[in-house]
Amino acid sequence: MNNIFVVIPTLDPDEEIMDEFIQELKKKFKHILVINDGSKDIHDAFFKKLEKEGIEVFTHYKNLGKGRALKNAFNYLLNNYNNLDGVVTADCDGQHRVKDIEKIAHEVIKNKDKLILGVRNFQEDNVPPKSKFGNIITRNIFKIFIGLNISDTQTGLRGLSKELLSKFMDLPGERYEYETNMLIATKDESIPIKEVEIETVYLNHNTNSHFNPLLDSIMIYRLFMKYFLAAFSSFLLDIILFGSFLGILNIHSKILAAIILARIVSSLYNYLINANLVFKNMNIITLVKYYILVVIQMFISGCFVTYFFNLFHISVILIKIFVDFILWIINLIILREFIFKGKNNE
């Protein structure tokens, strides 16, 4: 593992914990890069001590965020180490055991095409409630909106080969959302993920973490809001147009006619939003596939709405909302997996 770098982004570290971690790490790894991401001046002596001990320290004049720290580290290593095999990213707060970092490093060497994740067991009793809850929410969001089944979406212990570093350097995100973008990119670029179980460690109930539950969660979850907003605004437009056409038309099969007219307008809006803002994949192929889906779902919606209205004789608007909500879930999966698949989402 002589050509594997351990990359440790840090901000105002607990010097005693980090020093113990570094000393143990030095016994197993030749190359360690610490990013001082704008720590306070009182830590200057500690970072100078690390440099005297042979640890490379890359310093940001001010705090730029974990995402920027990692990207700058990747860039530095690619520019200065031609024989680099890859990196293992680790946190500075003592939550990653050296033996687990070794496990990740071995997997990087064996799986150069894969992103390696060190995953924790969130069912253990020592996991803080906010971490357990946050992982449950994010894991299910990934499963529903991205189609990735990842057991630990917030792990900072990751292994990347040299081949993957340049791909992940281009991703947006300056803070913790960068790590989320990294996972999304594996789906967009068809990069396999290999999970490696690691020891679950939380020192002092995770009080040393710089993760802000409110601000950083907003930054992470806003990445998924575009999916919801695109779908909800299209859905709302479709319902409003459907109700309007239903009141105007006075013909036989007016429910089906109102659905068709409303869907013509709302589908164009939905395609433009998805193609330009969500999936960033607008071309004639996606357009044709999209409208094949629209036609199929439009007639499915019309048939079911008409059937349930004749069966129950309740509000046709309520029936359409129910039917189209079910179709929306199916539609999301089809859009993601078959129509707009293959482009990077910011």
C-alpha cells in the first residue's frame, strides 16, 4: 500500500485525539495528507508538528468546506504523485479505526473501477439518535429518487482509485453535499459501489463533528428537491388544467378528453423541466421515449379515472389525484432508469 494516500480533512481538531490517530496511522501508511481547512491560529503549532514528523499538510487560509478540501487534495495528489494508486478519505475525529482504513485501502487496489465505502451498522446501541435518523432518511431518499441502495450514505471513510479521482473532482459541492454528489455520480456514470463493513465508533456522542444538522442537511437534501418540485408542479398544472377542461367540455367521454388536453400541456412543461433542470439530458431520443411514456400513462390514467368514477360516483378530481399519484411513482422510476439515464445531475 505504498502508493495509497490517506487523506484527512480537518477543521479545529481535537489535537489529542487526532495526534493519537495519526501516530497509529503512521505505523501502517507511508503517505498521509492532512488538509487544514482554515483552522484557528491556536492549532498552527499542532499542524507544524505534524509536518516535522513527515506528514504532508495542505492548508486553506480560510474554511472552504469539506467538499472543497477533498477536491483540492485530489488535485494536489494527481499533480504531484505519478505513481499514485488511490486514496482513502478518513475523518480526523477518531471515528475511523486504522484497521478499517487498511481494509478500504486493500479494496481500492483490488477494485480500481469501484467506489469503496466503509459502512457502519446503525442498529448498534452506541449510534447517536441524530445519526441513526439522518441515515434512515437519506438512505430511503437515495433508494426512491436515485435508485441506489446504500446502507451508509454519510460515511466519510471512502476509497477511490486514481482512475476515479479525476471524475469526482469535477462534481459540484463545497461542503458535506459533495459526498452526496459523489454517490449520485456513481449512478450517473455507472460506477459500481463496494461496501465494506467497519467498526461503528462515536466518541463523546459525535460532539467533535462539524456537521451542522440544520444547514448541512438542507444543503444535502436540496439536491433531491428538484425531483419533487418538477413532479409536483407538473402534477398541479395537470390537475388544474384537467378541472378547467372538465368544466368547459360538453361532449361524450369528456373525462378522457379533459385528461388528454391537460396532459398535452403539462407533459411539455414536465419534459422541459426534467430535460433541462433535473436530468440535464435533452435530445430527440429522450423526447421520443418520453412521449411514448406520456401516451401510455395518459390512457391508463383516463381508463382508471373513468372506471373508478363510474364505480364509486365520487369527485372525479379526487380520483384523478389518487390515480396520478400512483402513476407518478412509477413514472419517476421509468424517467430515472430508462428515459433520462446517463447524465450527471447537479
